[in-house]
Amino acid sequence: MAKDRATTSQTKRPPAITLEDREDELINLSLAEAERRIREGKASDSLLIQFIRHSSTKAQLEKQKLEADVELAKAKAESIRQGERIEETYLKAIEALKRYSGQGEDDDYD
């Protein structure tokens, strides 16, 4: 029966191409197996404790904090990139104004 389940799960979807897809596939298989063991009453204490820990309010809050930290890091990186672009734009504008007022480097019009 375990062989049939493994065969059918492999035929349901194409093989994972990326590492992330493969990881997701393995996590889903692991969760399905854990669920089967829990339903059949064959789950070990450590398996049950693991699910209890991951479903706790503290674990959920920690996950939300990590997600917020990732978003904050992305926003900071984007802000730095925008600052660099603005600085470039200012430098170009200053150079253009210098050329316009005759203070900048002369273009070769000879």
C-alpha cells in the first residue's frame, strides 16, 4: 500500500525543477505522512510536540516578525537604490547647469 501511495504521488505532478519546488514537494510529502500517522494514532510524542510548537501563538508571532523583518530589509535596500539614483540625477543637473552658465567643461565646438 505504501508503494501504491508513493507511485501515485509521483504521477500526480511533474518533477520539481528548482530547489524551492523540490523543498516544497518534500515538505508536503512529510506533512501528509505526519497527518496519516496522527490520524492512525501512530504518531510519536516528538511528532505531536513539533506540531504543537509550530501552531502556538508565539511561533506564529515569530513568523510574522521574520516576515516583517524581510519586508523592512527589502524596503531599506530599495531606499538606498533610490537615493543613489537621485544623487546621480542631481549630479547630472548640476553639470548641465554649469555648462549652461559657462562654468562647466566646454564641449568641443571647434
